[in-house]
Amino acid sequence: MDSFSLWHWLIVAVWLFLIIFPIGKILSRMGIPWAVAFLTVVPVVNLVMLWVVAFIKWPRDHVPPTS
């Protein structure tokens, strides 16, 4: 019982996909490369990213108002 079985690794892979894929889509819509989503599984970095996303200028903020 020293190592993890194939089922353990499969569950981890599915869990990572379910976390990283939607965050990558959100980040790419914001103009941030989707690969940055891999940093969301790092414990302290995900909190920093949350604050960065909360306070950066979003692409819809740059659209001039139509009159």
C-alpha cells in the first residue's frame, strides 16, 4: 500500500480537469492566457489570482459607450 492505484490518479485527473478547464475559459475571455489556470491548484497563488481578477480592468470595461 505504498503507492496510489490507477483509480486514485484517474480521480485526481478528472478533478483537476473539472477545476482547470472552466477557470481557463474564464481567464481567456478576460485576455489572460488559459495556461495561467494551472496556477489555481497552488494554494496561495489561487488567492492572489482571485484578488488580481477582482481588480484588473476587464475587456468590457474598455468598450466605449454607444450613443
